[in-house]
Amino acid sequence: SFSSITAVSLVGGGTAPQAPNEPVVIAGDSAQNVSLITAKPGSGGGSWGILFGELKKGAESGVELTVPGNTEKKEGIYSTTLTWTLVDSI
């Protein structure tokens, strides 16, 4: 899951794209597309960094992996691949 998503202006400083107020959860092992940031017409121009987590020292990360209690756990390293895609859906 991704939480506390914040768009931070790097260059341009126009109207910020919108981040969700609630955590975004990617459930299961399906290959699904989810929107983390959305720029409405007239917003999002310039260059933006996207932060996950709180903007204060010592805060927890905004990226979390949850393994349900009844799932068999095996010792070792777990990994995944995230593909970030920019989409012009207008």
C-alpha cells in the first residue's frame, strides 16, 4: 500500500496534481493498474516529485507490505517489480 502521498514542486510550481487522501492498496498478486496521482486540466504543469510517507523526521514510510496472518511465510528475501507509467487520459 502507498499512503501519505504528496506532490512536491521541483520546477514550475503551478497547481499541484491531486493525491488521494486515503491509502492506495494493491491487493493480491494480480497485475492491476492503480492511480497514485491525477492532474486535472490546468494542473500538474512543471516538474513534480512524489513523496510517500510523512514529511517529518522519524516518520514511518508511506510504502508498506502486509502479509495476511494465515498466509504461509517462508524465510528469505521477497521482492516485486513496480512499473511506473505516465498516462495522458484526456
